Amino acid sequence: MATIESRLEGSVTVLQVRGRLTAESGLRGAIHEAFDSGSGAIVLNLKDVTGIDSSGFAELITCESSAVRRGGRVLVCSPSPRAYEVFAVTQLNTVFRIFDTEAQALASVRAS
């Protein structure tokens, strides 16, 4: 199971996810909490994710849908090569903006 740490970088919430991302990881709650606190954008840092099962990818999609309904957005950074491959094969890389680094994701939010 994953652990999720939240921190603010200006007006952007960065969620650092560690471990295996599944539906039981609590990502949805962390996303809702961030938006309820006033964040307009969330960066999911997947650098320390050891795996993502199908329910974890479904959770990511649910979180993105929730963000769009709230007028926000979710950006993904630092996925492992295997996770990025799954994003590409499932075409989720067309749903999420994916960045190599957290710094690139934060710069993208600040530029828009």
C-alpha cells in the first residue's frame, strides 16, 4: 500500500506517493483535501511508486475527473519507465500531462 505526503509549493499541492498505488491508497481523499484547501493544481510525484495496479490507474482517472469538475488539474511527474509505458499503452498519457521531473511540472503550472 502507498503512503501519500502532501506539501504546498506556492499555490500548488504536491502529493508525494510512495509504495504501490492501488484503490486503497487514499489518493482520492488526498486529492479532495487538496482541492478543498484551495489548490487549483496538484502535482502527483510518482518517483517513489513501486507499482501501480489496474485499480490504481482507475483511481488516477477518477482523481483527474474530479479535478476537472472542480476546475482544477492534476499533473503527473517522475513515473517509472514501466509506469510510463502503461500510461502510453492505455493512452492515459493523452489524459494526464506527464513530466520527467517535479520542477518541470511546477514550472508548467506557474507558466499557465
